[in-house]
Amino acid sequence: MSANPLNRQIKNAGKVLLKGISNQVSDYSTRLKPLKDFFGEFLIRLIRTSFSHEEALSAAERFFGSSKVSFAAIDGTEYTNKIFDIVVFFGGAYAARGTVDFSYDPPKVDYLDRLMDKGIGVSSCIPMYVNQIVEVDERYLETGEGRSLTADKILDDEAIVNNSEIANWIMTFSEFYLAYKLASSENPPRIIFVDRSLLTMVSSLIYDTRRRKIWRSSALIGLKIGGEEIDEVDLLYNRHRIINKDLGIPSPRGDYLRYALAYKVEEKGPLSLEDIFRELGIDTVERKRRASSLLEKSVSEGFLEREDDQYRVSSRYRNSWNRVKKAVEYLGRQIFEEPAGNNPMQVEISEETKWLTSLDLAFLTLFSINALIEECWTHRIMLIGITKDTTARDFKNHLIPVCINEDVWDPPSSLNHLEKAPNTDRILLQYLSSLNHESLKVPWSLIEYDSAFRMIIPELDKRRKGYVSGAVRNRIIYEKLFLKSYIQLAEASTDPQLRSNVLFIDRLVYPEFDLRPDTVMKFLHQYGSAEEPVEVILYRHRYIENRIQTLIMLMLKEMSKSSIPEVFGHNMPLFIADKIAKWNCEEMRRIIDSSRVWISNNRNLRRHLFYMSTFRDRRSELEQSRKAS
């Protein structure tokens, strides 16, 4: 059978595309329409539309100790370009600064001008040969005695460059290094915005650094800080270095039990086994058995020592966290701040030059976040993540089923329709907001709930009340660390049904404000043979006082400029930070791109161009010359 002519193929492809799009839109509309009554019957009890200025001012004075505070919004940028056989990776982060005064109604927001002179940012430009990418990007390395490219990985130079995440890792590290640098400064901003989900970053970095068998390739191991070398145990025990005694973090359960045990010994030691059980509330036979086993594992790894039935931290690791923080500061300065010299991604380990890998950047980013959280709790800095687009679905698929199962909320009659609705919380809330625009006024916010609900579902097997399961492999992530919500800030003046996008925000938990009898829920989690407690924070309905949320909503409303289309219902400080980042990226792009011309015209380098150029490069240059002539 003969193939179709090209014009017929294009027509057919167009018809398939239009029909497919039409079917998708119709399907979404069909699945959402039955939820019209879901808002008035159920959701309205969970959405806050009233935000008192007096409450916000009171919260500001109590939280910050002042009604007028400074803020910083941080955004990053990246760029990659291949110049002959050299690849240049650029990444950086920039901060927009300003103040917000809660004594005004509404709060008064001022922005720092002359940002090019007074602004702050960090960036780095890393050149390396294409073949060196496989030494830096861990995705191309197999785990074994040798460091060789696995046979099933892409070997084409262009594909390796296009799939490399080195620039993205530099950018990500720069954002949280800058946030940590600001938070630990002599006069830190009291509010820090980041253009990311806080929980997603912590969870993904824990996941990215999980495989101990590839840690041997890390350039952090063996790095000397203050005369002491960093080793695997330093990496292991500081990955989860988020400690808050008032919140009980890390909680003595699940994957966090070994860290809760080790940090408690570090805090209180030396302790006997029974002392440790009493301090952490470990009261069942199975939990005690598991805790004992993990303590012995920590002893075998060298982090803890046991003498006369008492455990204490080995002298080698009593200063481990400070050593790791100094490594972050040292390498952060080397990569982003020191004047031009040697390649900033290379370090000297035992008189050998080694590349920092993407794994090292993941560790440095994770340690930066842990240190940032520590500074925010110590100096009462409000840390807020704002995400424009998200596919999160835990409100619909996790929080609502758990709360209905626990009789916290009555089930709506449209529950069956809700289960069939599109899985994205943002789309669901945006649709219902537009549909109910007459009764739902902006700005509005969903109640705040524990980010741990991202992994909490009703118990899978027995469906017992008071019990929950983990959504993936029965694991439940950090609880009482971040609270999340969905918000909508603006509507068009000419058409109230035309509204801004629903945003996903999460913020750090502050025990003095969030840890209360009316906000805490307790569950049991069957983890292996042990039943372990899980304690989460949930503002059950809109009438429960939440002064921090009130403060945040009034502030974000004033930071949303409807007069600027790109900031309609979004965040002006992050918009400014994004513009600064893009301007710097464009300037760096010009510098990087022009270096090709400089190399071509440098007589000391020109003779090597033939060997540095790939076949595609030479063909492209010849084609351009032919066209020009």
C-alpha cells in the first residue's frame, strides 16, 4: 500500500489534534459540572474570605516584634551553551528587597530601588569539556568499583549536553545558598519568599541523595574543613538535620527514627536505653526493639559510642553539623563569590583535583535548606514558598478522604462525583471559584493543613478509625514541618468571573502559633510490626483562628498588582526577582555566546578549532558561510 502524500498527512494530523483537544476539554467539563453543589455543601466551610487587619497587626507585632519588617524574594535562572567541544553552564539567584508595614490598613509595601547597585545575587559560570560532563553529572555513572558510562546511557555529545542538569543544580544551590546567606546575616530580612514548594524541595533532595553506594564518588568526602575531613557519616546524619524540640522533629517513627535517636543522644547524652525510650516516648515492645536495633547500627557506623550501657555521640561527630555548614559556606563562596581563578567546581582532595558532582550540589542544597530552616526558627524569620503551577492533588485525594473517615468533616452528597473529577487541586479550586464567583469573594484562602498529608491516606487494609497509611510504600514524610494552602488573590474589575490563577503556597510551621489543641490531630501508623504515632497540624475549618495566615493573606494581596498583567494575582517581589534574574541571564548569554567569536579570532587558539569542533559545528559554519556568500 502506498504512503499518503505529505499534504494529506498534515491534514490528518491537524484533524487528530483538534479532535483530541476538543475531547479532552469536553471530558474535563463533563467531570466538573456535577460538582456545582460541592462548593456550597462542603467546600465553603474550608475557605477563608475574611482577613482582619487588627489580627494581622497583632500577629506581626508578636511574631516579628515590630509592625514594619523587611522582606526578600529569591528567584533563579540558568543557561547552557556548547561552544565547540566546551560546554558552559551558568546558574544564579537574585533577591528583590523591600519592606512591609502592617500598621497601615491595608499593609504598605515598599520596594528597594536601584537594584542593580543595591541588590544582591550570586551566580557562577562553569566551563567544561563535553567528556567531563559524565564525571560531574551522576546520572551518567554506574555504581561499581569503576566510574564508567553505562551501556544503556546516551553517548551522543549533543544528547548528553541537552539532558545534563548541571546548570539547574547550580541554580538550585544558588537560590538556597543565597536564602541561607541572607537569613544568617547580621540584619536578616524577616520574610523570605522562594519561587518553589518548600516540602517538594526537601523531599526531592532527600530522594536525590538516598543512594549511599554512589557516595564514594562525592568530592565532599575527604574535603578538609578546619583541619577535619568530611566523611560518609557526616553526610548520612546531616541529611535529616531538621531539629525542633517543641515540634518533636524529627519524630521517632518510620524512616526518621534513627535520626531522632541519634539527635536525642547528641542533645541529652550520655543516655541509657531506658532514658532514650522515655525521652522519645517509645513505649511498646516492637518500637523498643526497632529503636534498639537502630541504636546498635549507629554504634557500628561510628556515630554513637556505647559504654557502661550508655550511649553518647563519638567525639569525631560532636561538631559534625557545624563542619557541614562550614563546608556549605566555603564551597558557596568558592562557586559563587570568589574572583576568577581556577574552575570553581573543582576542589583539592588529598592533593588530587576533583570535580564537584551533581550529587555534591544536591547535598549542598539540602544542607543549605536545613541550615536556612534552623536560622528561620532561631531568628523568627517567616519562610514562604509560592508555586504558580502545580499538579498536586493531596487535598482532593488524601486530606478529604482522611478527614471524612475520621468524622472531622461530614461527607458531601457529591463525593462520588468528586472522586471522578480531575485530580489536580488547582484546577478543581479554580473551576469552583469561577463557578461560584458571586458568593466567593477574593482574596480567599483554603484552610492550612500539614504538608505531610501529601503522603497520608486512610488505612489501606483494615480501615480502622484513628489509623492511616503511607501513600507510597507505606511511608509518611515529615509532619509538623510545613503547612500548605491554596489561595486566589485577584479578579478582573470588569468581569468578577475572570479570576487569577489559584496559587499553591507552603510555609514553615512555628510552634508558638501553630501547635495548639485545636489544630493537632493524632493518628497511628502500622509500620512493619510496630504501631507508631503520627501527629499532624490541621486548621479544621475556617472559623479556627489563624493569625499567621491572616497576616500572609493581607500581605500577599497588597503584593499582587492587577495593573501589571504578568503579576495579576501573583507576587510582585518574586516578579521583580524574576526580572532581575532574566536580565542577568541575558547579559551572561551574550557574554557566553560571544566567546565563540573570541576563540575563533584568537590566533593562539585558532589552530585547535578543527579538533575542538564537532562535525555538526563545522557543517553549520560552512552552511552559514555559503548562505552569506
